[in-house]
Amino acid sequence: MTNEFKTNHAQVCEAWRLLGAVNRAPYLEAAIPKLALLTGNAARAKRLFHHLLSAAPKLDDVERMVGATGESNDLYMTARGKTMVIGAESATTMAVLGQLIAALLTGNEVILHCPSQYEMCDEAAKILYDTGISDDVLSVANDAQTVTLLYIDRLAQVAVAGDTSEIQEISQTLADTDGILTQVIAVSDMKELSEMLTPDYLYRFVTERVITINTTAIGGNASLLELGT
């Protein structure tokens, strides 16, 4: 049963990744009115969330590059993988939910962890489930210690909202873990949320990949190679 669960979980998360940002955006769009009400400033939250979703078409862009030997190279963006969204003690609800929307829009599997706002986390997850997002793609983990969760295997990135000292503490814990390098996506400006308004913000949640098609081989399109960077 465990193996079956893991297999199904992986398949659901992969389907979410392959859906594309433009097709993921409507799920999040449907949740925005209710998510915004959780923040205490619904009008401002809606503006922020809609701003993030407006970048969906650019996230799906594919750049065609021709190689020196005639092969074609398609450069595109894809989700990094398992992502933890952490709201530290000083985090505002709007900052946490903004990070959550960004992580989901970019196609990642997300673990939401904000122990000081556990009721908000549960409500946000319920809102997103009601729009059709699977609980395989989004889960809430407020019943465990943050330091324990940071040691989760194959954790690709952590999107943390909090003050500088809280972010530094989490970054140091991640630096002490073994395994793959885990990226930290930090939001420390709780008043203006300026980090979320930068042009490269959403691109921190994705990685570049290249599909190379060798059009010069016998028969044409004879080899297909996908490289991640």
C-alpha cells in the first residue's frame, strides 16, 4: 500500500508540473477571493495575488535555439520540486500566502508550515482543495518542528517569510543538512512585500531545462536529450 501511495503521489505531482503555468493559474484564480479575506487587507492581497498570476504566460515561454551542428535546443522553465513554504513567527498572512501562490503557480509540490498561524494554513489549504488542487500537491505540516521538516529528503527549496534573523536561522539549518542543495527564497519586507514585486521573483521557484533534438542524424529527429540546469 505504501509503494502504491508513493507512486500515485508522484504521478499527481508530475501531472501538476506538466500542466503549465497558464493552466495552473485558473485553480489559483478561483481561490483568490477567499484567500484574500484571510489577510486582513483583501483589496491589497488581491492586487498582489493577481500580479503574481499575470506572469503565468511568461513562465510557459519556450526559447528555440539552433546549435552549431544543426540540432535544435528548446529552453524552458520547470518546477524545482518539493517546496516548503514557511511562515516564521514575524510573518504576515499576506506574505505567507503570496509565497504559497508563487510556489504552486510554478508547478511545485508544496508543504505549508506556519505554526503560529495554523488555523489560517488549514483554511487556506481547504480553499485551494475546493478549487481542485490535490492534497498530494499541497499539504500542511504544522504538527512537526521546523528544524525536523527542514531535513526532509529531496527538499528542493524553502520559501520563508520572516525577519532577517529568522531567515538566517533557517538558512543555517539547511546548510547543515546533507543531500541536495536547498535554495532559500526569502521575503523579509513584511510591510511592502517588495521581494515579491521584483521581475525575477517567480523565476526563483523554477529551473531551466533544455530539450535537444538532433535533426542531422539519419532519419532526422533521431535523438532526444533533456538536460536540467
